[in-house]
Amino acid sequence: MTAYRNYQPELIQVTYRVLSPTLVDPEKRAKAIALGQTTDTWTPNANSGLAKLKKHTGVVLGVDERPHTEGKPYEYFLTIGFPTANIEDDIPSLLTMIFGKVSLDGLIRVETIELPADFLKQKGPGHGIEGIRKLVGEATKPLAMAIFKPCVGLSPAELGQMFYELALGGMHLVKDDEILPDISLCPAEKRLEAVLKAAEKAKKLTNQTTIYALNLTGRPSGLVSKARALAKLGAPCFLFNVLSYGYGVLEELRGVGVPVMAHPALAGAWCGGADTGFSYATILGTLMRAGGADIVLFPSSYGTVALPSKDTNQIGDALTKPLEKLKRSFPAPSAGIYPGLVPQILADFGNDCIINAGGGVHGHPKGARAGARAFRQAIDWCMTHRSFAGLSEQIFPELAAALRTWGARPSPR
């Protein structure tokens, strides 16, 4: 079996998983990708082989031919190095280079992308984990976030009242649902105005800042100017459906100066195929962080829309591992989260995470304010305990009620 890997950190290093029903020469296949996505054509012409093309030509950096099982496809991991000279210092042109037409060529999937220091200059989150912590005034503990549920169909005043209850309960952040656009029933400016009034009113009682993530939507040509206008009105954070609008828009929004929370909508279409597309860690981890997302939402491995724990762990690692001078992005595991999952979430992601819940807050038997308190109590308890054994119902009544309602996940090992 062939297996080697060379590292050239000045190149964009992409590892593909390739499956084939028949035995192929992995070196030849890797070279075809490297050349086909850079300077080669299917038939030579007068310019083929010019010396000046060398700095634009992809190179094979690694081949890993996996042991074959009878009746299964042949499996190869191929690593290609791409020159940064071929792109415009943005993620859209990078994606076209590394996975443009080759994405149509059989069972091929991008597993990892390693970005060079030269490409990462002036990229990454504008605020990151440390910046978000400063905004909410919490230096060390995990943060708690709630979603407006329901969201579509309610008026700005109704959402403002919902925000008020969640803020009184202690939520650090509250976000729009990603499916709420700027519609006449609930315009973005009007709901921002209502929520900011509610936030100010709640802060006078709690002395805590609760950040609102406003869903930024509209025609792409006007999104940046719209974001700037909303920022002038006081928008403290934007929720943004990155894969709907494109990484290029995310990169532009970084310059507005307001934190951006990236939603994973459409990620299943990009990453859900086991043998094609991209890995979740690449799309929701590496590229979201490079593009400038300060907070990244993704399905946990134990909620209603669950990803395999391998994927969620890799996403969390891609968002927070040391990487040149890039700030870290806040991981926000989501979908079907309730207070009984908090010990597992902290075991998986540590204290630098945002615990995001919708139904697990609003479905509390005593209402949304109590649901928010239950999450804050769960975080406080789990800072010093690995499970809810010994929990005092008198000291943590809202948490105890939540545990009776939904239970608790077994203690993590």
C-alpha cells in the first residue's frame, strides 16, 4: 500500500477522500486533481508546460491508499497543495480552485483544508471568544443562549416581551430564528428597536448585558450597507445564514465591526453525503472561522438534529485550536438542547462554548424565564460537579423542574 505525506505550509493543503469501484493508480489520480484544478487541460496546447506556469501548478503532497475489503470500493486519501497565487485572497475563489469541476468527478469528498499564514492575514473573527465574553461580562463560564420560539408570525412587540423574559432569566444571548427574514409583519428595524428597549429595561433589574443576534437578510448587493445601517441603530450582533449567501458576504460583514453568528442552514446539503461534498469540520469549522464568524452554531451529537460526535468534536477543534494569529470562534452546539445535557456539553467542549436552546427554554413548565434560569443554574452547578447527583431542589428549583421534565444525560466519563 502506498502512504506518504509531505508538508508545504506555504501552500493551501487539501486532503480528499476518493472512492473507486475499481483499482486505480492513486498517484495518477492525485496528479490529475492537482493539475486539472490549476494549469492543466485535457489535451496539450501551445502554452502547456510554460516555465512561468510552475508557480501556479498544484502539486501532490500525499497519498494514502487504504487496505481494500472485498465487495467494497477502493479508498484513497489524496493531499494536494495549491498555490495562493491562483486565488483572490477570498474563500469563494479558494473553493472554486480546490473543488470546482472535480466535485463532479465521482465519489470525492474534501476532508480537511490547511490554510497558510499568508492567506490568513486579515482574516478570522473580529471579536472571537474573548471579545464576546467582554460584551456580556462573563470571563470564564460557558455562555447561555436562547432562540425566539416561535419567531415567524409574531410582532416586534411580542418578540421584545419574549426577550425581556429571557434576559430576566439570565440568558447571555438571544437570537432570531434563522427562518425569520425582514418581512412586513416584523421588520428588522422594528424588532431591533423593541428588543433594545427590552434589553435596557432588563439590564436595570439584572445588571447583566444580554446580546441580541438579529437575523441579517436581504439581497446580497445591499447586505453590507444594511448591516452598517442596523449597526448605527444599535444592533449588537448579526445572525447570518452563511451558506445561503456565501462566504464572500461573511468576509465583507467582518468589516462592519459587529459580531457575526453563523448559522449552519444548508450545511447538510454541503456535507451530508458520506462520500461527496465536504466534511462538516471544513464547512462549519475551518472556513467559518477564517471567514470571520465570531460564533458558529452547529447541531450537537445528542439533540434532535444530531451529528456524529466525531464531526462535532472536529468542528469544535477547528473553531478553537491555535491557528496563526486568528482569534478563536465560539462553538455553539444546538438543536434539542435541554438543561440535563449541560454536563455532557461541557465535557465535550469545555467552558469556551455557548449552550444554545429553544424548546429547552420555552418548554419549561414554569415558562421561559424559568427555563433561562434553569440553564444558568445548570452551568453554575456543572462548574464544580460532573453530574446532577446531590442537586438541591431548594437552591436550584428551576433546574430541578427542568430535570424532572426532560431528565439528565448519564454522567460523561
